[in-house]
Amino acid sequence: MLQSEKFKDWQFRYQYIYAKRQSDKSKNKFIGALLTDLFDLGVTPTIIEFDRQKNRASRNIYIGDLSHSKRVICTYYDTPQNFFGDYVLFDRDTQSRRTILYLIVTSVILLLIGFFSLLYLINNQFLVFNFKNPRAYLGFLVILIFFVALGRVSKGLPNRQNLIRNTSTLLLMLSMIEKNKDEQTAFAFIDEGSLGEQGLKVLQSSVSKNTLIFFLDSIGANTALNFKGEKSEKFSDNSIKNASSLTVNYIFSGEKKDNQFYLSKKMLKNKKINMKNLDGVMRAFSFT
């Protein structure tokens, strides 16, 4: 795949400007940028809201007529939270535990920093109620910063190093949409996909039982592509032909160990996309 100026522009913006896609505010910024790019490609997306709560809502973005499509190609756009260890695909429980452990450890560390900082402020008279003393303002500013930081950490810190998981796949999706001429192929950018399947389930409820669903994940990693449908195999052009409508067909990068697929932290932090993988998927779907 030749990296055009358009592709490089997409990569810069989604890798850096819209890298965080976790809070409702950051997701809305991303969706605004994505809609602009989709309109520039001459397609009209549809936004579906689900799981609406008081201050937030989850949103899937669809391109094409899902109800009459023979196949839907999708990926998730929300940013995963930081976690300990490798990324283990198809093991939600392990990923959840590692994410929660990271959340607990970072929260405890921050609380300890806050405790010792408070002792320092008290012992050095930063917290005196004498507003003629500049130290008082500095002390209360430190406390304010601490509580703001604690609030963010307690909600989970989004991983900004997400070129591989999952910005590379977003770029592949945009490239496929640009090349697509088949009206029976639809696309979906789904929410709540980094640590759950809620967005995917909403998508499944919108298509017929005979529609093929292809779920893409971490395509740009520097390792082999795999296919997991009714059975697991190395990804090839035949994988698309052998896909089943009875299950979700996953295409992903990953190494296999003890019957599990995973991506190491080193791979996830890679700052270069494996373009051969993107080319392979484009070719298999006949978008080249």
C-alpha cells in the first residue's frame, strides 16, 4: 500500500491529535474528525447511540446499508486503558484483571505521593490560613492538582501509545472505504470494543443472520496475521472465502502461545505500522 499524503495526514491526526478516545469529550472530538474524513471520501455515515447515561453515550458509526449488506467489516475506535503485561486477545477476564490491577496500583501510588506531600506541606507551613502568605496559595494549589489527578487516575488512564492497537486498523478501514465500490459491503466503527463486546452486539442486532461480520484488531503489528472464525488459522486470501455467518470472523495480528494469541508490550508500543499486513488485508478483501 502506497502511503499517500492523505494516509499520512490520517495517521498524524489519529495517532497524535485524536490519540485519546476514552471520555465522552475525547470520543466526540474523534467522531467529528472521522465524520469529516468520511464526508471527504464521498460517503454518508450513520451514528447509532446506545447505552445512554446521564453524562455520556456510546456511539457506533456505520457506512453503508447494514440491513442489506452481505458483509460488514468493523473495528473498535475507543482507546484501551493502560494495563500490566501483554495484550491477550479473546480473554476478556485476563485483560480486565490486568487493567483493574493497573488502576489499583497507580491509585495507591498517587495516594502515597499525596500523603507524603501533605505531610511536607504541613511541616513547612504551606497550609496556613494566612492569605497574605504566598505559600498558602501554593499549598492549596498543590492539593487541587492532586485531587484532579486522582479523579483522572481513578477512572483509568487511556493508553496514548495506540498506533498498533488500534489506530493502524482505523487507517486500514479508511483506506478500504476509499477503495470500496461494492454496495453490499458495509463498514462499522464500533464503541466499547477495547474491553467488551457491547458495541459489537449492537452491530449484530442491526444485520441479518446471513451477513458476514469481519472484526479487525491491531492489524498493523509487526507479527503475523491470523484468522479466527469457526476455526483458527493463519490469515490468507482463502480466509475471507471460508468465513461463516454463524460467528464473528476475527482478523488480527498476534503471536500464539499456550493456545492463546497475544501482543507483547514491545509490539504495542511500536511507532511504525507493518504495512505488509495492511496490504494483505486489502488484497484479501479485493480492495487493491
